[in-house]
Amino acid sequence: MSNEETVKPPQVGGSALNDGLGVFLDLYDSEINFTISTFWDSGYKAKLGDEMNGFKDESDCLNNIQDVVRELTRMAIQQYPDSTFAGKYA
């Protein structure tokens, strides 16, 4: 693929997925780093922060992506109350 081609994300339905994508993009736009990981049969783990600067908060054993979005939102508002993200979601 050349550098001039644009990769478009897959079109998928569902408001929960779209809401989650909006939260992920808003975290990114607010320069709030996060990580989501999975381990089969243990659900999802969400971490706020990064390996270089450290993690400020984390939550594991989350059952679904909606819980991940909810936890990342909660953590970001708590850890970065003056951020653009918190202003939008608090």
C-alpha cells in the first residue's frame, strides 16, 4: 500500500461501539494515554497512562467493552479534572 492511499476503518454498527470510539478519540485528543488489554476468560483490563510516564489508574476483570469505556471515562475525569475530556464528560 502506498503512502498516498487512505485506510478506512471497517463499518460496523452498534451505538456502544460508536460511543466507545468517541471516548477513545476524545481521550487521545486530550493527550490522555490509555491501554486496553485482554486475556481470555479474564475479560478486559483498562489502564490510564503509559509505560514511559507510569500508569495513574487501572481496572481489570471488566466484562465487556462498555465497562471498559465507562471505567476509562471515570478514571480520566478523576485523574485529569481540568482536561478538555473531563469538561465534556463530567
